Amino acid sequence: MTEDAKANASAPKAKKAKPPAPEDKPFTEFMEQEFLPALKTAFNDAGLTDMELAFEKKPLNLAGISATDDYWQVEGQWQQGERQFNLYCFDEDIKGQKGFTATTYGSKPSTLESFMIDERKITRDLMVLYTLQRINSEKWLGRN
């Protein structure tokens, strides 16, 4: 064996670079490219095939609140808009504060609930799971 071949054989092999986690993407890219498609797929799998999802920055639409600040929101509507939920991201960061509302028949939601406040690690799949659990708690995914 030549000296070069011996040196190459004993050198540690370089590890393949691990692709970045989806959650490492900038906030809006993560929400648009990762979270919304995964959430849409999960709703389809749960039987909500007419779910319309939107992601935009706008004021809170809560009864009794005249909000002037805009916040990023995921809005989901189905059954021709008879059921709706909003997932609010107050900090433009998936690890930041989030809120959740649900309403029916186009009325304004009256209660803003905290969302995923105790999680240390936030992932796309966990966000999808919590959203489905929250919708299911309204008994909107099926009979319980």
C-alpha cells in the first residue's frame, strides 16, 4: 500500500451533512411550506376534505376587542364557512406565544385560548397534532 492510500484509509470518514430541520426555516417559510401542507393532509386524513386554510397577518377578530396590531394567523374554514378556527402566532416564531379560537356560523369568537404553552420543543408534527386535538375537543372531527 502506498503512503497516500494508508493515510486515506486511516482518516476518519466525513459524516454526511444532516439537512436542517423544517422548524429551522424562517417563520413564514415554515408556516407556508411545512405546517400548512402537513395540516391540510392531516385534515384530509381525518375526513375534512373541504378544509380551506389561509395564512396571513391581520388584526385579532374577537368579540369585544378592537385590535389595532396585526398578528400572523392560520385560519381554517370548512362546511361552507360554518366552522372556523384561528391559530394566532403573536411572536413571528413557532416557539413564541400562540393562541387559538374556534367559532361557528360566521360569528366572532369570544374566547382566546392559549395554545402549546408548555412544550419545550415545538415541531411541525406536534403543532399539527395539537391543532387536530383542539378541533376534536369541539367534537368537529367526529363523534366522541
